[in-house]
Amino acid sequence: MTHATPTSSLATYLDAFDALPGYLDFGRSGPPARTTAAAAGAYWERMSRGDVDEHREDAAARAAAARLIGFEADAVALSPNTSLGLFHAAFALNGDVLVSRGEFSANLYPWWRAEELGLLRVRHLASDAITDPVTPERVSDALTPATTAVAVSAVDFRTGWRADLAGIRDVIGDRLLVVDGIQGMGVADVPWHHADVIVAGGQKWLRAGWGSGFVALSARAQDRMTPRLNGWTAAENPMTHDGVPHATAPGAQHMRVTNGSPASAHVLTHALDLVNRVGVATLERLIAERTTLLDGLLREHGIEVASPASATDRAGIVVARFADDTAPERWQRLVDAGIRTTLHAPDRIRFSLHATTTHDDIARAAEVVSRRG
């Protein structure tokens, strides 16, 4: 569990970021801290002198990621993005994989492509609407004896709905639980230990920039996965170039294709250290205060809110819905006012707030989006 954070640690975290007026789009990407950007620049300067140790940077980033989610470091491998990690997972499994059509596309295409190659079969949850949340009850109703794995997002990208990972674990039993963690990592104090495969890019709530991320595997996943996309750095004794295939390295390293960017690993470590020092529970509390404020202001303006009403059911995201399909013009008004959000559909605008989002920006966003004509 995450413990209380000293006030000084929180102040250090908040002071590490430059004010970014009107930025309410962390569900798309989170601008890195000023100190993270400085660390990146300093590392590139070292690289320009040939001062590079990719193995040290890889180990440091894996250790920081393991601390964040409560896994062992050897159960973590770096990945440049969520999609690649999910492709690794999909191509290493078999049987029937259960996934909702409402998932973000990054958590659909890997399963579809693996099915096209005959590696597994994709089974979608029955649903009346693509926005229906993935609940333990829906998962339970869809399970069959052939189901070997269930794939779900820790936090839904459309609504901010937090999946009940503990409840899903209860109903799926010993089957593998594959979790797309990108919308929950660093914003919600998620019980990651229920997952067998965790995949998360670092460019959103972790604020580590593009090209960073990681994969983590439980012992159960390591035992059951059949590596099919692993490259030479995933083999034991990878520097023995003798022209014959080598056995796959233990732990999560079979998720590797080749050496990653040491600069991206360095930046990821810095961003993760910022989060680890302040604690996800503290960030979650600050973010929940802000989403609750925005939720209330939107409702006061008579706007329908399509995200969960309770802060315990959502994570960082508040969605305004306009049944008259005026979301595009309202979104443009936000853009013109210097407020960054995501237009998801003709009837939906997604606001995603971080601990650094100011109350003034929240109030201004609610006022601008409520204007008519």
C-alpha cells in the first residue's frame, strides 16, 4: 500500500512542473516535468561524449517501475509503448481471449492480428453499447471453459471508469488477466497484483514522454506464455553470436526485441522517481479533488456528465456529453480559449486533469464549454 507523503515531497513534485495554463488533456499525453526535461537534456549531452551504459539505464528504469506496481524487477521489461507490449502478450497466448469492443484500439488490434495468424480466438463481451463498462458480472457471463485470458483496461479511455480488477480476478479464477494500464498508471492507486500482464506507456499520466513504458508479468504469466516476438536481446547469453538460437532468458525479458533507447529509459526512471517519491495515493487524492470540482461545475451549468459520478469509480477523466452533437463547436471554443481537451465524438468532450491542474483552469473550462452559439 502507498503510505502518507511528506509535505516537502509533494511540494517538490508540484514545483517540478511549469505552469501550463489550460492543459486538461493528460489522458492523451502528459507534458513532462521541467526537471525531467533537464535530465533528458543532460543525458543526451553525456551521449554526445559516448558516456552511455544502456544496461545500467535499463535496470534503473525496471527497478523504478517495479517499485511503482509492487512487482519484482526481474518481472519487468521496458517497452517503447503500450501497443508493442500488448502485441507481445497477444502473440504469446492461445485459447480464447475475452475483450470488450469498447477497449481502446491498442487493446484490440493485437488480439485480432494474433487471431488472424491462428494463434488464439478473440471473444468479445456482449454489449448493448460500446461505452458499457467492463464489470466482473459481464466478464463472468462471457466466460467459457475455453477462455484462457481476459484483457481489460485498468481505466477506460472514454469515461475514466476504473475496472474492478479484484472482482474480475475473483470471477476468472486461474485464467490470465491482461491489463492495459496506461490510463491508470500514476493517476490511480490500482491493485496491480491482481494482473498477470501489465502494459503501460509512459507518455500520459506518468509524464515521461513518448517512447517510454514497460511490461510486467506475474509468475503465472511467465509460465504460460509462449514467446513468439522476442528478439536477440531476449535470449540467454545474447552476446554469444554463434549462429544458433539460444534459450529464452527468464522473467519478463522475453518481451524484448532488441536494445531500447537508454535515453528513454533514463527519462522514464526520472519520471517514475518523481511519482514514487510523492506516492500514487497522494496524486490520486489531488486529482480526485479536481475531477469532483469539474464534475460539479459541469452539472451546475446543465451539462450532462457521461463519466462516473463517484470519484471512487473514475480516475482523472471527466466527460461532457451533448445530445445535440454540438461537441465539435464547443471543443473549438475551448481551443480558441487556450484550453486543451480531447474531442472523442460529436457528442463528447473528454477532460483529463492532473494534480498540477489549477482550480482556475477548471472553472474557466466549465464556463467556456457551457457557452452556446
